[in-house]
Amino acid sequence: MSKKVALVLGSGGARGYAHIGVIEEILARGYTIDCIAGCSMGAVVGGIYAAGKLKEYRAWIESLDYLDLLRLVDPSFSLGAIRGEKVFGRVREILGEVNIEDLPIPYTAVATDLTNQQEIWFQEGSLELAMRASAAIPSLFTPVVQDNRVLVDGGLLNPLPIVPVVSSHCDLIVAVNLNANNHKQYPLPEIERPGRFDSMLTSISSHLPFWRKDAELSTQHIADIRASELLRGDQPPTAPTSQNAPKSAEGATVVDVTGPASLLDLINQSFDVMQSSLAQYKIAGYPPNVLVNIPKRACRFYEFYKAPELIELGRIVAHDALVRYEQEL
């Protein structure tokens, strides 16, 4: 008889794609997932799995490259840089209209109520609304306003929501922490994807020659910087002309990229620091039977074009964690 798993999926932006690999590894090893609690991207992936649409969702996200992501950006001029209508519109097409209470397994999405400064658990009502509120990263996505409450990303208070599943009648709790420090043990896998993805990297780097600092900035790094600028709606920068601009040893103008390379990088690092600390408190308070630690340096939280690599990373880390658990038993 297979063991029943209470699955906890944490917050961490694009790293949340690793949840898909974790789920697939759990099922492949003969376990059954009997209930789910999720925060931010954990709430999104967990909700889509509970609704039985993970295969369709995976096919969509694995097809996305830089250009596709830019087409999904719908700028907002209110309480967030992006409205998120296009992204969740596609999710709505995959899911349909689904209520949480109609899902085949218990599901909890955790959000933060800014108005009352407290944690909110969604355990009934619209699944899409719950996922959207839980994943509304402040300053990036517009918040969800419901009954005079302003709801944003649950990671502000609880990036790893273990408590909602503690009382479940499952055999073990598996928690997926997206803010670990084991990046040397688990580097991001390299998956070759020819086509528009690679051509986009080449195009970006060729149009930004003044950002390139030979032997220091890789093409990938340049692409990451430009992607973050594009997601913010910035125009392509012009080459610096000031007499005070920094010079390399050969006299070429360069840009100092020490520290955050953009506003998105600053937000990313700030969230990582906060969520990493909070996650450790949650783990210490309610230690799960199996802890799957996904390195926070696997990618920046907005690098949603790395789905295949992150899914594979989740599968690898989950495999090792479950093997250790089974050996201890």
C-alpha cells in the first residue's frame, strides 16, 4: 500500500517550477499526494496539480522563451508593475472555473492580508483567485482586493506553510523549500534548447556591446540583465558618453555591475533574504519528514524561461531526499 504524502510547496518565484519535478518524483516512487498547502508559486503549481492539469501547464511553461514572456507582460500603473491578466488568463484557459472545495484533495493557498497584517488561508472559493492572491509579489504584481482587504504574496509571512497540513491523516509530510543554500551541491542542470531561445540570447548580447566586460560578463549574464530591463518596460540603454564613465585597462567604457544589476535584482535579493530566514523558523517549528531543499541561487525569481532546467533540478533534489528518507526507515 502506497504511503500518503502531505505536500508543502514553498515560495520562491520562478524556482517554483522545481515543484513540478518534485511532484513527478514523488509519484514515480509510488507515493500518493493526499493534500497540498502552497505559497506563491507553490500555491499555483499545487493548485494546478490538484485540479489535474499539471501536464498541460508543464507543456505551456516549457515552451516559453524571452519573447513569449515579454508578450505576457501587461504593464500596470497602479500598485504593481504587472497586472498579471495575461498570465492568469492562460492559467484560466488550462483550469477552467474551479472552486477549491471541488478539488479531489484538500488544498490550502496562503496569502498575506496587508490591511489586517495577517496570514490568510484559502481553503474554499475560487481556485484562480486564491492562487493569484498568494502569488501577488509586492511591487511586481498588482495585489488582489477582496472585501476591503489587500492581499499579496504569502511569502511575506509564511514562505513554507507547513501548519495547514500538520493535522492531516497522512503518513509523512514532504516540504519543498525554495530558499536553501545548497547551490554547490545542486547546480542548475544544463538543457540545450535550440531555436528562438538561443537566437534571442545572441540578439540581446549583440545589441549591447557597451555592457560587455570581456572575461567578466557572460552572454547569459548580459541576457539576464536585459531581460530584467525589458520586464520593467525600459527602453534599450544608450552607450555612456560622460567623460567620467569608468574605463577598462584598454580604455573601453564599461559598466560596474557590482551588487543588484536592476530593480528586479534588488527585489529578488531582498525577498530571498527575508524568505530564507522565515523558512528556517517554519522548519524548526514543524520539522517535515522529508525536506527538499532547492537552492535559492538556482535562478532569479523572474527567470521564468528556465522551466525545463528547474523542473529537472526539482526531480534530482527530490530523488536524493526521498532516498535518504527511505534508507533511514
